[in-house]
Amino acid sequence: MAGLRRTFGRVVWSSVSLIPTVLLSSLLVFAMLTTITGDSLDRLLRDNPDYTYDDYTRLRNLSGFDDPVYVRYVKWASSIGSGQVGYSRLSKIPVTNVVTPRPVHWQFGWPPFSGG
């Protein structure tokens, strides 16, 4: 019984100590992402002459870039936690489709295994 109690205590301690580690890691990643020089709207304004500064400020407000840092962090962390990591403007598909590996189907009829 004492061994079970000790094991349970270790599992609980490991689970509880994981919370600050995940929180600190997410804060570090968020800080790195937000301190990148220029955001996606800056690039959009620079690369597309059809956008005006009024369009830029409207999009910035709609995207939440004008929100306080703690509000942006909570929104970012909740979207990451729910699996909604955004949309790739480069690939024009959801980011989950870009970073998720494609399944590889191994078959014994594949040339290296077919003997010919």
C-alpha cells in the first residue's frame, strides 16, 4: 500500500510540476513570436499598393493586434490549446495541414521489397 501511495504521489507531483513548465514555455514562444520585427499586416501593406493606411488600421483592430499583450496571449494560448493554429498565407491552407506529416503507406509490393 505504501508503494502505491508513493507512486501516486510521484504521478501527482509530475503532473503538477508540468503546469508551470508548459506555461513558461508558452510564454517564451509567445514572446518570441510577438517581438518579430513587423507583423503580417505590415508586410501586407508594404507588398500590396492597393491597401491604404486606413485599411491597415482597420485590419489591425479586427485582428486584435491593438489589444493589450495579456489579452493577445490568452487568445493565442486558447487557440493553440484548441488546435486552431491559423492559416498559412504562403501555402494558402491551414497550418495544421502544413505541419502534419502525410501518412506513408508501406506495401511489400514496393520496388525495394519486390526483388526486382
